[in-house]
Amino acid sequence: MRLSPFAQKNHRDTSTATRKDTVQMPEQERLLTLNQVCKNFGGVQAVKNLSFDVKSDEIVGLIGPNGSGKSTTVNLISGSVPPSSGDIVWRGQTVNKLPISRRVPLGLARTFQTTSLLAEVSVLDQVLTACHTSYSVSPWRSVLRTKNARVQDVEQRSKAQELVEFVGLGEVMGHPTSTISSAHQRLLMIATAMAADPKLILLDEPAAGMVAQERKELAEVILRIRKRGLAVLVIEHHMGLIMEVCDRIVVLNFGEKIAEGRPEEIQRDSAVIEAYLGGVH
């Protein structure tokens, strides 16, 4: 994998301008902290003493060559697997033992590398299914179609519709999810994750399979997410996207953090260049 943006100064300057156009909050809450996190699979140490954090209203990139530990890190953060040692802290609370189902209501949502959609439902209904985390009416009231249940149904449908339009899928809102393009499916996964009202969204390779124009649209969506007051952790191979949208980048290699800093700093980091290009400078 070539890390061509390291040599593209003009691209770097444009990306920095894009980030400066976004208003930053004066004080940022520390949402997520990884403190000396390790994960072992048998005799293989997939993640080694990893520490970094994500603050509110921040877009952080997590990058690294194949096999660097990115996917394992995402699974650790989301709760798919527990850490072998170290602490994962969410808004001051250690969540090492909490599964995904317990972390989502706390404000932590994710997308996946492969699309995970309900094939026969509409785009709107796909997002609507994820609104259940904020549904406060009891099941029996919902079955009996009480007034409160009907009101909340209208509110949730309006919320789902707004999110579909937010990611740019308004024109295909009524289409079955299986009939829209792969790029649109990835945007739909983002809308579905946002329906859970998260504070932080983990985007796991959101640009996979996208062409240049689709990646541009994705970048705009990610920047708009931050403007809504959400934080984003982007795990991605496409360096152009990472350099364009991220405030800060964490770089992994063989399960360890080898660099952390702003995009322009990462572009010049010799350890990062060596990890990607095998020492070709």
C-alpha cells in the first residue's frame, strides 16, 4: 500500500484549510481513553500497551498497515472482545467487561467493514430499527397503540427520515436496502449508527470500494457529523480521506502505537513512512 499523500503538499494544505473551517468547542470532554491496553490471542499479542484518547467534537484517525491491530482495536473499543490487560474508559467509567449491547446505550456506536443491513426492508426502515435505543414507551403500550406510543412512533420516523437525508440518501429512502449501491449502503450504515444517539461513532473502513467522488461525499458527511457535536474515530486504508477529515491520527504497526499527531506531522514521521513503505523515503 502506497502512502502517496506523504508527498502531496498541496493536498495537505487544502486538508488543513478544511479542518480550520470547522468551529471547535472551547472545552472538549474526554470521551474514550485506552490505557495500556493489550490483547492476546493464544501466543499472539495483537495489541500491545496501546494508549490514546478521543475527545468530544473530534475526528481521530486510526491507521496502520495490514495486520497492524486496527480491527482488534475497534473490537476492543466496541466490546466485541475484552482486553487481556489495561483499561478501556468511557466518560470516566471503565467498561472492560461491558458487551456491545451495554456500550451502545452509553453513547458508543460503530459500523463494520462489511455491510450489515436488513436486505428486504426499506432504507428508512433500516434506520428506524436502530431508533429503539431511545424508545421509552413500554412494549405493551406499543402493542396496544396507546396515544403515547403513536406519538413516539411519529417522532422516531421523523428522526429516521432526517438521518437518511443527512447522509444524502433522501432520493432512495423508500428503496429496499439490497437495491442501493455499495457506497450508499455504507452511508446507510452511518445513518443507522447515528440513530442510536451516540457521542462517538467508530467508522470501520467506511470508504472501502468507493470511487473518488463517493469518497468526497463521505468526507463531507464525516465533517458534518462533527458539526452535530459528535466525535468520530475513523479506521481507514485510504490515506487521502484520513488526511482530509482527521484532526489527529494514531498509527499502529504490529499491534503497537508508533506515532500520534496531526496529519501534517504524521506525513513527515519517519517511523510511519518506514512502516508503510519499508524504508523507502
